[in-house]
Amino acid sequence: MHQCYYCERIFDSKEQLYDHVEIHSDIERNKEIMNRKKEKERKQSQQPRAKKIE
């Protein structure tokens, strides 16, 4: 018996657990990417825009 440390679900084999944990790691990775993207957009919106001279 092996337990997922993210959601506490129980699995019979380590292989099943490893397959399952990949789902959580993908979710976490996507959250990190989206958080970085949101932070970048927030910083860009706070910066004063320079006028373009033509």
C-alpha cells in the first residue's frame, strides 16, 4: 500500500502511485507557469508607458 502525499489516495503498487503523482506534478507546474505569467502581466501594467516618437 502506497499513499499519495498530495491527495492521500491509496495505491496497491508504487508504479500506480508514480503514474498518479505525475498528474499532480503537471497541475503544480501549470499553476507555477500561470502565476509567473500573471505576475509579469501585473508588472507590465504598472509600468508607465513611454510615448512612441515617430
